[in-house]
Amino acid sequence: MKPEDLTMTLAVLDKLTNAQWQNVFNALPDRKKDIIRFSQRKSESALMAGFKRDKLYHMIIGEYGCTLLSNSDIGSAVRIELLKSLSKANWQKVRDEYRNIFGIGALNLKVQQPNGSKIMGNKWKSGSKWAKKFCELIGLPPSFALSYNQKFKEIETIDPVFTLKPLHNYQEEIYKELRLLLDEGRGKARMVSIPTGAGKTRVAVDAICDHLALSMQANGKQDIVLWISNSHELLAQAWEAFKGVWQVPPQKNGEPIRRVNPMKIIRVWQSAKHDVVLKELDPTEGDYLRSVHVLIASVDQLHAWLKNKEEAFESLRGHLDRVCCCVVDEAHGLLTKEYSNVLTKLGLKQHKKWQTVPKAPVVIGLTATPWKSNDDDTRSLSKYFGEKLIRPQRLNDKPIETLRNEKYLAEVTHRLLKIKGSPALTPRQLQHINTFKDIPEDYLDILSKERARNQKILKELVSLPVSKKVLVFACSVLHAAILTNLLNNHYKPGTAAFVYGETPRSLRISIVNQFRTGNGPRFLCNYGVLTTGFDAPKVDVVCIARPTMSVLLYEQMAGRGLRGPKNGGTDNCIILDVNDDVFENRVQSYARVLELWDGKEGARGAVGV
């Protein structure tokens, strides 16, 4: 929320009485109430007694932001209490506007409390004329009336323009290998691997777009690309990459490769309509011969079509001869039932075994995590991709060190926040760790509520210079909310914000953009949504408060802050690992991941705090 909007909001909401805020608090779901209780360490009666005096409603504002009026949990309660707080004259102005919009005969609104306010307060549709008028008359910013459940366009047509910054030299190595792979034809699969922050998506999209541009100029038949991921953030990132690279062809040896044909990017996620997608690919519909088609698809959406729309899925497979390639982003997660079923039915994988299909489209995997282990899954993955890892030779055996020295990745100051006296693991939790090599969620929930641990994290975060932008990875949704509230209590509302899986996508984008540009929160706490596809290069500090035994997950979290000056990032980044003594040396840290990549122990500037 913009500072001026926050000031405007607080001025309006401060007019509600303590009793009215109690009504709003009562409308909160239990898990939201728990966030406030855990943040304040007070009983509910104590909370109620000083709810307004202690400005605890600031937490509600910080939690819901500009969705305060539209949220299904408390939106109705807030709207009703706001109407009740109006003077008689102002209430009548709102009533008159309500009648103008919905018709004078719709309702006979004469009484301000409680029926009249309840009737008008329960009437709401984000983005509607009524929502906008309500905010205007109440005195809230226009952003409170907007809808934050917008979807991507079904189809977007992009016309070519010029020019984009050229690839880095290490990216050129991968680009050339991918171009050769695409030119050689069918029945192959290869894995591309470079560290997080080094530009996997950009180099893959560059190679594919240039291949398609030349192929279309030669009247080639293959005009479809299928890009699959399991993350909405990665799908959105791929969408923007194709849009940018096709519109603005990068320079290649002094001359860009011209795009003669338009490109249509087609959304195949977020409840995409199969009939819309298939219509776009139908050769009898419109001018398909003049367009390149890029299907950006979630594996979940494809699997849902496979289960529930089998005829549509078969129709999609019917266009296989027109598919140039299939890209699987974060391909280290390929060995799942969903991916196996989808790739098999599409004709990109042999039945019941991880092998490519002769004459099938090229499959390109993207990952930041090289296969250095020797378990069955890694062997299956390696076999599917022909045991070939496309990786820049010029980065040698120490890619992170090389990329840092050349300013493509940031220099890292590694700090350990040691937590002593962590709760003991139960026998069942220990068994889970030993069996699945993962920390059980119920133990992460316990860590979320550890007051001493949270206070130590808070103390460390507030000791950072105020110029630093900090990305925090929490143990759970509750933990992200608690840390956000602790930070906002220490500073002021709006200093910190948090996002998680249920945050409406457009609102999440808005919060992340404000964080990126410096016009919003300085601390961005999250759980489970910013490990992949998050593009905010100028992150000064990454705080990893969520322990993990997964190299991949740790690398994805730490990688959010690793872009260097040549990649639009920072010269230096602080990686703050919260180290719980209960795990001893079983969880990942920056030093361990650096050792995996570069074969060396420790990180520059590693210190304990």
C-alpha cells in the first residue's frame, strides 16, 4: 500500500470504536486470531480490552491491506461497521447513492442501524460502480474497490520490434548448444543447468525464438512450443520472457534474427479453457499459418485435462508433429506421477520407463541443481536426458565463484543465527526425517510459534541498516504472518508485508512490485510462493528462517538474492541462515550448497551471530 493511501486508510479506520473493532475481530477465522494472539502473547480478553488503545487493528490492516473490504473473512464486517460510524447526513448520502445504482424500489432503506447498514454493507462486488462509490463516500483510497482476482488473458498476440541486450558469454555457450539441439531434430532430451540467478529462462527462450524465427522464414511446419512448469510464478516469468524476446530480438553477431511472423502466447493454467486453446491451434481456424504458438502450461492443468477432458487432450496430442520442443522448467522435479502421465500421453516419454520417444519433439529441461547424487531418481532423470548436462565450460568446476568474480552473481556475506534450546523432535518426527529426508510440517508449525526464536530473528532483522531490502522465508503461513506483525509493531504498519499461496495472484504481484521498486514494504515475508520465478533482482538480504534438508529448496531460497551487478542485482548480498541446534548438521546452509556447486567449504565472510 502506498504511504499516502495508508495515511488515508488509518484516518478513516481510526474512527471505529473499540466495540466495533471487536466485532471485526470476531469475524476473523481462528487461524487469523491466532496470529494476533501469538504476536502479542495476550489472552483474548486482554486483547479485547485494549484492542484500539494498543492499535492492534493495525495488524488487521497490515494483514489484509487493500483487500480489507473485499476479503471474504471480514470484508462484510468492516463495511457494516464503517457505515454505522457515519453521521446521519453522510449515511443518507451513501444510501442515496445506493438507490441511484440499484434502483429506488429495490430496498426501503430508512434506518441507519442496524438493518440499513447491514443491507448496504453486505452488497459488494470488487471493481463495481458501487464499490468505487462506497470508497469515495467513506473516504478510503480507490485501490480498496479494485478486484484482485484477475486472470491472465486467454491469448496475447505480440508484434515484433527491436532490440534487446545480448546474452552474456557463458549464456552464449548454452545458446549455441540449444540451437544445435533444435536443428538436429527429434527424439532427444537434454538438461540445461546453471546456478540460480544466471539466466536459464532467458537463454532458453532466446534459442527457441531464434530457431522458430528462422524456421518460419523457411516455411517450416513446426510452429508450436510447449512450456511446462509446476509454479505460477515461473509460468508468468516464461510468458514475459517470450513476449520480450519475440518483440525485441537480441543482437546476434551484430545483427538480430528478424521475426516476420507474430507470436500468440496461450495460457494453459489457472482454469484455462481447453476449447479456446484447441481453437487457436486448429488449422481451419483463422490465420494460424502466420503465427507462432507458445503454450505456457502448468502440469496440474494438463493432468486435469488428461483425467477429465481426455478427448481434448487427445486433440492436443494430435498437433505433436507441429511441436518444435517441450521445455520443462525446474526439471529436477520431473519424476512425479503427474509429469509421467502427461509426458507419456503427449508422446514425449515411453510407457512405464523414463526414455525418450523416437521422432518425438525435443525435450529441454531447466534446473539450477546439477545431478551430483547417485540415487535411483537421479539415475532415471539422467537417463531420460541422455546423460547429457548442458553447462557452460567456461564456468569450470566452480560456477558460483566464477560468476561472482565476473559480477554476474553477487558477493555473499554468510551469517549464521544460531538458535539454542530448540524443541526436541519426537520419535515419529525423527522417523519422518530419516525416511523422507525432510522436516515434517508439524515440527515447522512448532518452530513458527517459538517466541524466543522469533524474538531472536526479529532482533537480527531490525539490526540491519534501514536501506536494506529483506526477503524472509518463513516456516509456515502463520510464521510469515507473525514475523510480519512483529516487524510492523517494531516500526510502523506497511514496513513489512507477507504473501502465501492463498494471496490473490494480482495482489501478490502488486506487493512484490512495491517491494521491488522501493515504494512499499522493506521486509517481504513469505511461505511457499517466492522460491521460484520471483524476479526482484535488488534484494540486499535473504533470511532463511525455514530449515530444510533439500539442496534444491535451499538453493531456490538463497538464489532469490544472488543476482550480481551485470544481471541487474547488487554487488553484495547477505544470506542469513537461522540455524536450529536440534538439527545439528542435517539441514542445508549456504556453505553446504556452495560446497556442492564449487567443491569448497564455507562462504566469503561467513560469521556467527
